[in-house]
Amino acid sequence: MNTLSAHWIRTFAWRDELRALGETTNTLARSTTFIPVLIALLLLDAGFVAMHLTLRFADSGSLLGSLVSSTLWSLETEGGFAERYGYAKSALITGVLLLTAMRARVAMPAVLAGVFALILADDAFQIHERTGYLLQWYLQVDTTSVQQLGELMAWAVLGVVVLGALGIGMWRSQGEWRRLAVIYVALIAALCFFAIVVDGLHSSLKQVRAMGLIEDGGELVVLSVIAAVTAAILGRTRRVEQMERQLNVA
């Protein structure tokens, strides 16, 4: 009887937690900050995708082709305009999360800021790519499979660091901040899907040219959603601060 009661208590607790998570997600989506920021960033994403497609398909002799002739407009170019734009979004997310941590005086946003700073460092300094090349040099084997193995090893180490940091942050957080952390974990998982899974497919299927667009375009869109969520959380934190000040004055 005690075991059965404990089972039902845990079941209802999970249902309550899922219901609360849904309410938190809906509140963020309905905030006055989320939709405008998301639309603005998605429009920028669409602009970079349009430039990429123009570079690929427009006739170089046409006016449009001559305007977009630099390979820096390609989503797949290392150090290109789209990649720098992605860096800017990751840096913005990191900065806003740090500001939120200072305003809310909680650890979870600071932990998330550290995670996105690590993601930014990996992108900017090509940590996982360099690890793959280093493994190729060490083994003296110049094959794609060895390079991919090195990249996976780097991702595994980074994944342990990220999961450890998120686990500690969620363990030390309560209530709404823990639910917000779950939302970020889901979004980071989506980002990893494009950065790792689709990237691996792209390396194996280089003849499928659309894979690069799916990989890099997917990363841009997910980062836009994360940036919009982060902006909504900061806006919410500021409103809570204003309410507390009004109550203190009253």
C-alpha cells in the first residue's frame, strides 16, 4: 500500500511539473519581448539564407549575381558574414544571461552563460575541428573518418562539461528557474542536433549540397529562438524588479 501510494505521488508530481513547464513556456511565448525579437532575428536569418542561395544559383553575369559575388556571403564559409552573425548572437545570449543572473541574483543564468560562452569559443576557435586535425596528424592517417572521430572526442569532452554544469545548476535551482533550465536544455539539444548530427552527415554526404544549408541555417534559427527566450526572461526579470520596488515604496 505504501509503495503504491508513493508511486501515485511521484506520478502526480511529474504531471504537476510538466503542467508547470507548459505554463512557463506559454508565458514566455506570450511575453511582449519574445515575438518581436524572434521575428527580427528570423528575418535576419532569412536574409543570410537568401544571400547564400543567391551566391549559389544567381548568374554571375547578372546584376544580382554581381552584387553578391563574395564567398563570404555563403553560410558554409569559415569566418563568413553568417558565421560572424552567429557569433554575435551567441555573445549576445551570453551577455544577457549574465545580466539576468546579476539582476535576479540566482546561479542558473550564470551557468547557462558559461555554457553559451563555451559554445561560442568552440565555434570561434574551431575547437572540435582542430581536435580532428590533431588526431589525423598524431595517427598519421589522412582520412575523413579519423577526423570525424577526433571531432566526436572533442564534442564528448565538451558535452561532459556542459551536462555537468547544467546538472549542478538545475540541482541548485528551484521552481521556475529549474523549469527555464529544462527549456534551455531542449534548445541546446536542438542546437547540438544541427552542429553534430547534421554536421556529421554533411561530412559524409558532401555531394548533397543542401546539407550545408540545413546545418548552418538550422543553427542560425535555433540560436534565434534561444536569443528570443533569453530576451523574454530578462524582460520578465526587470518587470519583477519594478514590482518589488513599487511594493517597497508603498
